[in-house]
Amino acid sequence: MSAIRFLVNGAPAEVDVPGMRRLLDVLREELGLTGTKEGCGEGECGACSVLLDGQVVDSCLVPMAQVDGRIVRTVEGLALAARERGALDTLQEAFLTYGAAQCGICTPGMLMAARAYLDGGGGPDHDTIREAIAGNLCRCTGYQKIVGAIAAVAIGAAP
Amino acid sequence: MPSRLAEAYALLAAAPHVPIAGGTDLMVRITGEIGDPPERLLDVSRLPELEGISLETGELVIGAAVTYTDLRRSALCREHLPALVEAAATIGAVQIQNRGTIGGNIANASPAGDILPILLATDARIITGSAAGERVTPAAAFFTAYRRTALASDELILRVRIPLTPGRETRFRKVGTRRAQAISKVVMAVSWRDHGPSAGWSDVRVALGSVAPTPIRAAATEAVLEGARPSPEVVDRAAETLAAELRPIDDVRSTATYRRTVAARILHRILRDAGGW
């Protein structure tokens, strides 16, 4: 074990955990960031999606040794800039407006995958949005409203 | 977590380690819920020697730690081997493509590894290294048995060299349960050299995954196509030969009959498209 230092949602974090501990577990259990959910634990469902150096990854598949010195962004960090003005991230607002969340377990991961897609310059085309969230399973919504919400943000039509 | 290759070699020489890069296969075993996790892991994600895609003396050289996302974004791959870009795009979804590496696909040696038929079809060579030096193994000799490879316990996979043979065409096709995030039921890469409309094809390769314990080449089918052109008669015969040649199994993902039928149909489609009819 050795100290692993990284940035989470803009703030420095330091944890003393085995290098093979999963990022998902450290976020939830050591740092109390329980917005990130565990679904399958094997990289199929995307519920635990976070951004690692801006790339969307399944945090259940990331060993802590590989997080040292890197930048992690979770759903809790999505609204950081907006929160100062008492608001949510535009994606979160769009998910609310469009009814893109039901039971909610896929929502944090879905938001992070969508954020990576939009930050990468993704547009409102429904097929490319579907590809961008193909690694995120939702068993409630049927995806239409999620795709609609992401497309609305992409064209700047979201609230 | 070594940051220099020599350090990594020394660790491997001292004791067996399982190398880990993107972790998309290995991390699933870490919780111990599906069998014992590996005792010792060697993180190869910070070895610069395993990075990068380049063109060297007529070969596409791809570092073992190159991710599927890197392959999808590579202008070199798009220009020289677009089938590899297509294959990378069918693996998992974005989360997996951002982490999974070509070296991991090779080391894991799953019969369903989607990159592997491309390596077989393009006569790729796999460069491995240890403290004793580097070694070159043709992809066709690398996958020795179910999930077994020619990699020695003190070696790392360093890179892949794919010869860019003039006039070679390569096609890729994967069939899974859905387009994303699916393990292949049948995956195929076909390549050939076209010498113009009046000459037969040469160097025909028909490589498949998910139909045998290792990725394989279909020798009898290749023989039907070698020296021929994709006329309706030849294409029918090649597809029939493939269906007769394959010995797939029934398992959780598919049945032997489905795999044989679909493999023949995919080949038929690829060849028909190549024949322009």
C-alpha cells in the first residue's frame, strides 16, 4: 500500500489503499461519493461510468494504481460550475425536463457518458448519441427520452 | 508499476506476474467472485515503449498499449488498414474502447477476441520482449490453445507489426447479439491481393474467431479462393467449403449450426461485395 494522490471533481484527494482496489470502491467507500453506482461490476452496464482525464471509463474496471496523478470527475462534479449560481449542469436540467430518468440507477453513468460525448464535440444526431451511450444500460426509459435530452443539450435547446 | 521496460523485465524474471493495462478483462476477476484473482500483477500502462502507432518500412507498427479508441482515431490506421478501425469500433462501447488495448486482446487470447482475426488475415507479427531481448512470432503461431499463447512467463507483448502488402484488401465483419457491448458469435476477417480484373487473387486469408478454441484460419476455404476471382460459382463454393470446414460448438452465446451458417453467409456477402455483383 502507498498513498495515491489524484484530483476528484477539482479537489485533491489522497488515499492509502492497495493499488488493485477499484476506483469505484474508493469513490464510494473512502470518499463518500455515492453518486457513482455499481451495477454489474464487469464493464457491461456503465452504471459506474466516470471521467478519467476527460475520458469516460467504467470505474469498476480501473485499479487505483492507475489513478495516481490523474483527474477524476464524477456525477457530483458535474454541476460544480453551475452550483455557484444554484443550478444544475445543463445535461442534468435536460434529463429532468425530458423525463430521462426513472429508477435512477443508470442516470449518473448516463450523464457522465453524455458529458464525455458533448465535451468531445458530439452533436445532436441520434445515431451517434446512441453509440456514445451504448455502454450504458437503462431498463426503464427505453432510451428515447435520454437521447432526446442529450440531443437538446447538443443543439443548445435545453433549459 | 514500472515506468521503464528494464524494470518490468526484471520483475517478470524474478516471479510470474500477469501484466495489466486497461484492465477490461482482468479487473473483472479482481473481486474474486469468479475464481481466484491473479496473485501478482504488473502494471504496464506507463511504459512508453508500448505506446504509439507508426509506419516503418512498409509496416504498420502498433504498440501493445494502444487502445481501441486510439485505433479508431488513428489517421494511419484509417488510411492503411480501415478494417482494423472497423474492428476496434465493434469492441464493447466507449468505456471499454477507452481502456482496452490491442496487446490485452492478444494476451487474453479469447477465441472471441475481435482484433485477432485481423492479425491472422494480415500476416501480422507479434513482437515480444524480455531481459534476453526481443522475439518475433507470426500471429498464426501465437495462439497455441484455448486462451494460451506463445508468450513466455518472463515476456511482455511490446507491439504488433502488420505488413502493408501492395494491392491487399482486408474486410472485417462481426456478428453478436447487438451492435455494441457484445461478445462475438462469429467474427471474421478476409484479405486478398487483387492483381487486376484478368488475374486471380493471391495471398487469400480467411480468419475467424468464436468458432474454435483459438482464432483460426480456414485453410480449405482459402484454397478455393486462391488464384480465383469472386465469381458467383467460386463464391458459392467458398461459402460451402467454409460451412463444411468449421467445427464450432454450442455454448451460451450461440449454437454450432448458427455459427456455421452465419460464417458462410458473412463470407458470401464479403466476397459478393468484392466481386461487385
